[in-house]
Amino acid sequence: MRFERVHRMGQKQNQSAGQGSTREENNQRHRSIVCKFCFFGDREKVRGNSKNLKGSQFYVTEQFPQEVAAKRRRLFKRVKEEKQARRRAWVSYDTLYIEGRPVKDA
């Protein structure tokens, strides 16, 4: 598997508490990583196997532009309503699909 670019997100935390201290004592958090794959097939293989991480502290998500992420948050509320009404609904990128048809006014 080849990566075009891989980097961590966020600021590096200061390690002022010394060698023997734990992460909680230093008030540190885990830093997320972002990776860009060279091949689409590799990316899909990782996303497909992400279900194997269920029950662990790790997860895999796609990264979207801020505008798309905001629209997806609104659309997922609508998906929940549609599923309660027993209709098939899902979001693909920034488009809502209900019963297999894209919805324009969402």
C-alpha cells in the first residue's frame, strides 16, 4: 500500500512532566492522522476493513471540506427521520438518497 502523504493533526503537546509520567498526568490527547492514498483501491480496502476495529479505541472516517461536512450533518438528521418512517435513506458525499432517488430540496 502506498501513501501520497501522511501527517498528524493538531498541536504537539508539551512534555514538561518528565519521563515516568502517564498520558493522563500530562493532560495529553491522542492526535489523529490523515493519510492520502496513491490508489483509490487501497483507500477502499482500508475503509472496508474498518469494521474490524469495532470495539477498539480506533476508527476510520473520510475527511470532507467544511461546507460538505456541515451539509452532511444536516442530511443525516433527515436520514434518521426517513428511517423511522421505514424508508430506505442514505447520504453519498453531499447528496441525500431516499428509496434510491436523489433528493434535491434536502
